[in-house]
Amino acid sequence: MTLRGGAFVLRGREARKLDWRDPYHLALAMSWPRFVISLLTIDLSLNFIFALLYLAQPGSVANAHPGSLSDAFFFSLETLATVGYGVMAPATLYGHIVATVEIFAGMTFMTIMTGLVFVRFSRPRARIVYAGNAVVGHFNGQRTLMIRIGNGRAHAMAETKAQLSALINEWTTEGQFFRRIYDLRLSRAHIPVFPLTWTLMHPIDAESPLYNYDAENFSKFVSRLFLSIEARDPMLSAHVYDGKDYAPEEILFGQRYADAVAIDDQGRTIADLSRIGWTENENAPEETD
């Protein structure tokens, strides 16, 4: 099985991605294209099976051409959907029994599919815009790891929390290699209102797990950075979650984020989310209006 966290990929053996014993989780976990294709495949397969059952006894469907698979299939389609145009109808006891079973199957199928579609549509999602690169530069004289995010909603998010972690390669005194996840302390890990942008900062001081790593050896020891965001969407009255990971090559040293927020002529604060990931040399002069 393949586990994905952003661009981060883990492959595990003996771990099932498609567990038919848990169809509810399977239906919610798959992508929308796969869900629609699966829905159509199941629907058409049921109709085809019942069409074969109608053909098993000739004359079970009135006004159907003898041996016509297409007539039996479309009659099955109408019966499963409980439409019933009236042109074809069960003509024998066997036909009535098969049609009755198919009607119950159709009602059950439509009920389950309606519930799954509703859950997929109603599931709250965060619209967080992430900078494509994390940067390591100086902030107030302190070497700092920074990641900038933006609120992609047209309204402010509330009670937003962030957690940043690093997956670091280590070797024991016996020479055994292993990976350990360290939490990276943020200067501010919670904001009550998240209207536009937010730059997360981790001071790389003596207490930081990244203290001894510079641009040259960073990729050797740090495998990944993981960022998780939790916020409350007041429009949905629900908590939303999102996350992103950064590979070592996506972390830029000696850089800072270019300004993405400006004040217009009417004094309004404008955030340009297209600039959320723009960086510049930390020694470059600040832009002035």
C-alpha cells in the first residue's frame, strides 16, 4: 500500500489500501473520478446481472423481443430505477419475482449511494494556500525557519493552530540507522483570526533540533518537514484540517519571503495569494512605495 502525505510517499507491505470489509471508508477515501466510475460500474453490473436473469426464462417480460439482451437490459434499468415506462412489464410469476428482487436492490442501492454522495459533498475542507518552499533566514538577528501560508477562503478562519515537525535521520552509538520525528517549536502556533496570510517561524536556537544543520548537511540529516493546520470555518461551523510536507530540496537558505500584502488607495489591506511563495535574498533591500 502507498501512503501519501503531500509529496511524501510511504510504501508498506501487508497493509491494505482496498479493504472490502470497510466499504464506507473505501468509498470516502477514493477520488471523485474513481467514485463516479465505481458507481457507474456497480449500477451497470447490477442491471446486466438482472438482464441475464430475465433472459433465463423466455417470455418473462412482456413486449420484449425474444432473446434480446438489450431489451432485457433496458427493462432492468427501468426497474432498478423504479421508473417503469409501461412498455415492458413482467409477464410471468418468475418475471414478477425477479422484478421484485430488483426493485428492493435498486432502492437499497440508491439509498446507499445518496448517503455516500451527500457525505462526500458535505465533508468540510480547508482551503489553505502554501508557499512552495520553506525558507531559512534571519529574523530579528535569529536564524529562523519560516513557512508562509494563506487563507484561500473569502472569509476569515478562526482559532487556527499549526504544528511543525521534522523527520530527522539519526545513528545510534552502535551504528544503527533510524528516523525520529521532532516537534519544532513555533514562535506563534495559534492565532485567533486567520484572515489573509500567516508566516510560521521556528527559531533555530540551541534548543532547536535543527541547530547543528546548515545548508550543506541539512539534506543528509533532515528527511522531511511536516506542517499540519487546524482551523474553524465559521461559515461551515466545523473544524477543518490540512497539511503539507517539504523535502530538503524545497527548503531555501539565505532567503526570505517577498511582501505579499499591500495597502490600496482606499486604505484596505490586500493579500495577493499568487505571491505567497515568492522569495528573495534576505540581504536584498526592502521595497518601498
